[in-house]
Amino acid sequence: MLTHARALLTSTPQGRTAYLHADLHDPASILDSAELRSTFDLTRPVALSLIAIFHFFPDDHDPHGIVRRLVDGLPSGSHVVITHSTADYDQGVARLVQTYLDRGIPAAARSRAEVESLFVGLEPVEPGVQLLHRWRPDADVPPELTDAQVSGYGGIARKP
């Protein structure tokens, strides 16, 4: 993956791009990395996108602590985006999680309240944590799309 990423990375001073090979279980290695520090000006707000990752971090992997440590390293005014799978609407997601667990892959589906708890200490952006296709939907959302088909929550919050 690293070789492929390096081949794709091209940037300009106005739109610098970097690839950081790191373990999210160790937020300090990310926040202290030369790649991060040379790419972002952390005196100005940034966006932290944690898309479809925390369903591979069950509670015993401390997802709340990971989010907190990452957010602590960001300047005020930064935004955090999190999406996460849920079994609230489709028990097939719970079976999928069990399949991962049976194969030794850590996994967890979380309820809306559990996803909201990942944003503790942050100011939610309206409409808060919602099913992904219902978070500020536009005309492109197919009307026949069901909550069970999506089975994922998302939200955005601002660091005060």
C-alpha cells in the first residue's frame, strides 16, 4: 500500500499531499510525525476524517481515548468527521461483525448513542449524528434507499 500511495502522491505548495504509514492505536506516532507536521499548519483549524474505521476498534481497543488524543492535538476550530456501522436497522451487520470476530479481526457495530459518545467534548454540527443518507440529504439520495441498506451513522463536530 505504501508503494502505491507514494506513486500516486504528487502535490504543489498550495495543495501538499503526504502519506503516513502509522497505527491508529498509537495517536502520538501520528501527531508527532514529520509528515503531519510538514504537511499541515496546526496553528490553523484542520479537518480530521475518521471514515469507516472505528468499527474495527471494539471498546477494548479504546476508540474514545484514540479520538480524544487525536482531537487534543488539533487546534481550536478544527472539525472531526466520524462514520460508523450500526446494527440498529439490520441484524445482518451484527452477523458480519461476528464473522470478523470469528476470523480474529476486531470489530464492533455501535448504536447511535455509542457513536455520539465518540464526539464527547466537541460541538456537534447540525443535524448531529444521523444515518449517513439522512445527514443533510440532497436530491441525489434515491428515495427507495432504506435505513437497513445504509446501516451506518455519521456526524461532524467542532473542537471548541
